[in-house]
Amino acid sequence: MQFRVIANDSATAARTGEIVTSRGTVRTPVFMPVGTRGSIRALAGRDVEELNFDMILSNTYHLYLRPGVEVLKKAGGLHSFMNYHRPILTDSGGFQVFSLSDLCRVKPDGVEFRSHIDGSLHFFSPESVLDVQRAIGSDIMMVLDQCTEYPIDKAEARKAVDRTVEWAKASHRYWSDNFDPDRQALFAIVQGSVFTDLRQECAERLLELPFPGYAVGGLSVGEPKDLYREITGFTLSHLPADRPRYMMGVGSPMEILFAIRHGIDMFDSVMPTRIARNGTIFTSAGRLSIKSAACESDLSPLDEACDCYVCRTYSRAYLRHLFRVGEISALIYNTYHNLYFMNSFMNDIRQSIERGAFDSAYRKWEALYGNGDI
Ligand SMILES: [Zn+2]
């Protein structure tokens, strides 16, 4: 994997760039839709192909439990299994172990947990999650880290930072000795909750190892928006400019914009697809609820400015009808449009940075998406 910066905004830390992987080039800033279990929920593979994302994300924890490593190996990895041949990034499973599993016991060499599906006992170590990601065939892999909840006291946050750094060192060693770094890159994850000194220390200790990229983890987990923004800006100021910076689990247009302004290159989130399934639509004029009475007899498309096939083909009134009667197609169409929107939105931001017009793009989108939680 290689990364190069193409354009820097003169007034902020926003930039565009390219991550070149053996499966294709990823233009940054990039939004990655989430294929949790090897599929983007509600979409057929043909739709995903057509949406033309540069990179998607899948979850190690879920794929490890089902279908399991042996099936993935037999299929030749996730790309072949789901017949998707562009770059795939996988998380390490750490976030799901800490947030989903019924039991989770942190030990010096890894974390023991019970499957949220059948209660069976499993163990993830820094090395074993890389072996799973090798079986998946991820183009970018993530290290195992210790995620923390919000709020958390500082002593606990410090322990998680120490563990995260130790595990990152073990991961880097194992990766350097056993992987082809050109085919499977490995990113480290900065933890430290909402404590600036811990964030700085974690970043500095991780930077002692030459990881090809760095992620910001442990944010967007329930902390107030102002605090999220303060910690985001602070953490980013400690990450190197010559490597990709990835904000994990953030996908609302406004928070994406904010993080781009501070130099983030990569995002993933289930949010645009989850809200689509609940009837909330992103448009170039702001959010739209397909459930609203105003859509009942509105024969205009979801978004006049969108040229996705849903907007070219169906009216708000029809899509509202499908949603109200519980047709599966409502989820498909809403999801398709929201992901198409995310691609257009990221294109708009990238172009604005390259034209030297990021500030006006920021203000335009802030006026449309600046209030509300999403
Ligand atoms: Zn559309």
C-alpha cells in the first residue's frame, strides 16, 4: 500500500490523496460503506458494484464467528467469497468484542470473550486477529486495540492505552515477520478516551513504530459533540501528515466535514444505511423523512440533483408508499440512494479541496446538515 497527498487546503488541514493498493486506488477523503457480514445490508452485490465505492469495510469479529475462517480460506478470501474485487478494509474485531460479546475478559496477551450468537468461548490475540484478517484477505488490516466506553475514569483509560500500545507492538512484529506489506497493510489505532494527555501519549508511542496508517478509535461512543470535536482536532494534530488518517465509525455528513477539516482521510459508518432503513434520506438540500405526510402525493424524486437510478425512476410518493406498507424494496431503494449520496458528497468535498474552495463547500453543507445529531 502506498499513500500520497495530492492537494492541501490552504486554510485548514483538509487534503486529498490516494491510497494505492494491489486491488485498486482509493481516492481520499473516502467514505467506506460497511459490509458487516460480507454484505451491505439490503443491497445486492450488483448494486454495490454499481455504486462504485473505492473501498468497503467488513468486520473481522462477525466473519470470524460466521462463516468462520475455514470457509473463508476455502473460498480464497472474502473478495472471492462475496465476488467483490475492489479494496476491503477490516477492523480487528476489538470494538465488537468490547461492545457486543456477553463476556469479555482482558488479559495481557489478548481478550477472551463469549460469542453474542451462541455463547461459545473464544480468544483474540494481536496475532490471531491478523491471521483471521489474512484469511479474509483484507487490503488494509487493523490492529487489536482495547476500546473504552464513555464515560470512563482516567485510570481505566490509561490501562487501555497501555494495553493498546503493547498489542500494537506485538501486531507490528507479527505483521513485519509474516505478511506481505504491499498486499496487506496494517494500521494502528489511537485510544485515550477524552483525555488529551493520554491521546497524545498514545499517538507518540504508536508513532515509534512505522505503521502505514493511523486511526482514531474510541470516539463517537456517546460523548458530547463538543468534546468529540475537541478530541478529534487534538488527536489529529499528533498524527503524521505523510500517512493516511482514519476516523473509525463516523459517518454523518457534518462530522465527516469537521474531521476532514482537521485532516482525516478515511471514514466508515453504518449510519447512512441504517437511517435509510428507518426512512431518513440524505439529499443535496438536507435530510428528508420519507415517512412525512408531505411525501404522500409528492411525485418529485428523493433528490432533484441526484442522478442515481432510484431518483431517476421513482417518486417520493411511491417510495413513501413502499415504506409504509413494509415492502423490502423500500429498504433497498433508500439504502441505494443514501450510499449514492455519500459518494457524491465525498466527490464534492474532494473537488472543493482541489479547487481551493473547501471553506465554501464546508459552509454550504454546514447550512444543510449542521444541526441535529445526524
Ligand atoms: Zn438518488
